[in-house]
Amino acid sequence: MSPETAAIPAIHFGTDGWRAPLGCGPTFLQVGRIAAAVADWLAEEGWHGRPVAIGYDTRLLASVLAEEAARVLAGRGVAVRLAKTFIPTPCLSYMVTAETCAAGLMITASHNAPNYIGVKVKASHGGSIDDAAAARIAARASTLVGADLPPLTTTFDGLKRAKQISVVDERRAYLAHMLRCLGPVPERRCSFSLLASSMRGATQGLLPQAFADRGLNISEIENERDVTFGGRKPEPVAANLALERKLRILWDRDVVFVTDGDGDRLALIDERDRVLTAHDLFLILLRHLVEVRGQRGAVLHAVNLSRAIPAMARHYGLPERRVPVGFKHVAAAMVSGDVLIGGEEAGGIGIQGYLKERDAIYLALLVAEAMWERRQLLGRMVDELRAEFGVGPYERRDLTLTASERARANERLAGEVPATLGGRAVVEVDRIDGLRLTLDDTTWLLARPSGTEPLVRLYAEAAPGGDPARWLDAAQAWLIAP
């Protein structure tokens, strides 16, 4: 490794792409290195003559970093389709498939804090690239230096004039594709009062338009571009949704649909002011797909999702499989097999017959359709499903550890499993991603290092009526105790 390369931080792809705080390394160079590595990877794979789509979200510098990625790819002879304005990640996935692209690059840091930026790489099917491709791209990018990129005299404007870069607006076509996949509008009319929040992210304007095209009225808040996201992480979890909960009450709305920063994850706030979990969302969608839409197929659930999901799959006679965290594992299965639904705890869920990717707008429309068809509010739906399939209280805890604590945690995650935890016997061990322990009262716990942030995440679903905090305390004590 040359001294120049050694001074540049290496690039490591996590559960979905590369992310880092702005200023950690030369940002423009980092994005250029990834774009050049993608060009090399496509050449090695024989994707000659096919364009690459590039999109970006509402983050600081996202648009100019997208232009730099376009400049590097076009400077290496790859035709580029660059989004005209910010778009959600699933719109980029649509662009990849609609333009028959070899790949796609999305400049985003998803739900991470406002000071983060990053790149997601999409395969030709529109979903995330697999681990092998991610490893090759990251390894190649980490060896490249400024001299390996097109010189600055090869300008974005010059490549655009040469038609090597085309600026396109696919937002309306994306929504039209979404509506075609949804099919006919249900005959029953929806009288519920609805509210949407983009968290000042990339779905602003698009979600209410999709609802209007579907014959549904919805009001939208937090729908202006703000690189600080209003001073909060654009992650739709309860701790970040005080504003949405307050306005739901003030405006007397039945449900709030909240999307994350790049529009691939959805959260729901019901009429009882509860921020529903991704487990609840998954159960609502699975029942609707099977009982109302008559669809069948395999059910893929990430290791951090509720035990109720495989129980529901078995109830319907559907095959089910647990997969590691990261939607790329679901996307790969959706490409190669008959998957009805697949998703993860963060609220990203993919659906049969649509993109090989998560899409918060599409999921919101399906949830509204489920309410529409059943004439039932979310809270009642969720209570029925929780009772029928044994959903327990759930909680996630993110641990920021010292170096010594992290070392101890890694040793214990890889080492011998305790026979008991918190006074209950361990009856099942799963190491598909981190360490998941099931206890003899059906409580389960999961500990795993984050793939995108310097954290160890703990998850627990207690037995019905139990307290997940108790189990998180027990897991944390075991994990980092001297």
C-alpha cells in the first residue's frame, strides 16, 4: 500500500452500503473511489454498454456528491442516468429497472444522524448488491487514489454536453409503476383521517401524491428540505416522533405514516398514540396479502423480528425462514425464489410483485388498503394480531461501549453460551447474525454489532405480559461484565 493510500480511510460496506460522518476522510474522494470501483466491477462482470443510475436524498452535499459520482463513472466511459432532484431510495431502484441499468448508486445515509453521508449500491434487479459484490467493490475502492480517478479537467458539465450524463426525472413514472403493481382501487371507500411525515426526507411530496392517485386524502407535515432534519435523526422510532404524536392529537388524525430519511422504511402511529413496531407492520401486511389479496409465497424474517411472524406463516401454511439483518439477504431471495414478504426490525419490508427493495410509500398504501378493506382502525387490528399470534413486549437498546467493553462483548458473542440468563433456561441458540438466545418462557434476546454504526445492539421480546427491559439488563450485564 502506498503512503497516499494509507492516509485515506478504508471503505467498509455494512448492512447496506458505506456510511460515515462528513469530514471523516476526503468525502469527494471517497465517493469518487466507490464510483470508480463500481465501474471496474461492472467491467469485470461484463456489463458493457449498460448505464448506471444515480440518485440522492436531502442530506448536506448529497446532490454535489451525486454529480461527482456521475463525473467519475462517465469519465470512465459508463453512461449515467442522474436524478434531477432528490428522490427516495426505492425510486432509484425503479430507475435501475426502468432504464435497464447495470447498477445504481444512491447518495444517502438512510436513517443515520444528519452529519452522516454514504453510498448504497444497487444491482441490476434494483435491490441491494450481495455480500460478495460489496466486498469486491469496497476492497477495490480502498486501493484507489486521486490519480486513479478522471482528472478534474474532465468536468461534469462537459460530460453532460457530450450526453455521457443524462439528467432525468422519473418520479411520476415511479409512482405510476407503484399504482400498476397495486392494481385496482378497492370498491369500499376509506373515511379515515390520515397524516404523513417525511421527517424532512426524500419522500416529501411523493407520498401524498401517491395517496391522491389512489383516491385517498392525506395531509403532510415535515415536508420541506432541511439538511438537519429538524435537529433529529430521520429514523422513525418512538424517541424521534414527539412532533408527529403531538400533531396527530391536535389534528385528531386516525393514523400517521412516517417515513425515514431515504424513504425505504415506514413507521405507524395509531389512534391510541402508540408507535407501532415493525413486527406489527409485518403482521398487518402478511394478513392482508394472504387473506385479502390472495397471495402466497415464502416469508423471510430477520433475526431481530418477532416470534409471531413465523407463527403466522405456519398458520397460513407458508414456508418461512430466518435471515441475517440487512435487506440485501431478502433481496437476494426475492430475485432467486418465490418470496411473498420479507423484512427486518427497522421497518423495511419487501413485497412480492413489486420492486426487489423496500419502499415506505408502497407499504403505507397497503396499510391504508388494509384499513379500507376491513373498515378497521390500526389499533384494533394490531391488538387482534398480537393476541392471536403471541406478540410480546419488545425493546431495542443501542450500547455505545468502551474499547475494553467491546472486546469483552465480542469474546462473549463468539464464546460459550450461558445455560441460564436472568433465571430462565436457554433452550435455543442461533448465530445466524450475532447471538440470539430463546428462553424457556418464549422470551428471546439478540446481541449483535451494528453494521453501520459503532454500536452493539440488544433486542428483546418478552413473553406476553413480560418486561423486555429486565431481559435487556440481564443480557447487557452478561455481555460486558468484567
